[in-house]
Amino acid sequence: MRIFLNDDAHEVDAATLAAALDALGFAGRKIATAVNGRFVAAPARPSTKLADGDRIEVVAPMQGG
């Protein structure tokens, strides 16, 4: 299925947000996620189903001063 991660197209063979994140190299990282503009908390990622054309946003916390 084709999804968009931070506006870049990717082909993934994943039914859930958690599986897609794993496939795209985000496993174990502290990130915030949204699907089609709606925030998805970490505990909900395994049950969040994806569909062709979904838009996923991933934001990683940054440190700075």
C-alpha cells in the first residue's frame, strides 16, 4: 500500500501504524505520530489501521537551548 510519511511517498506492506513505523525504521524511538491530521498516542498505534493513501506525520523531540 502507498502511504505518505511526512509528505514523502512510501510503499509498505503493513496493516497498522505500528507495523508501518517498524518497517520505516522508527521502532523503539520516542516520537509523536498523527494519521490524516489526527494525533495517535503510542499505545493506540498497534490498533490504528492504515489505508492506501493515508498521511502519517512523525515528529521527534528535539533538544536545544
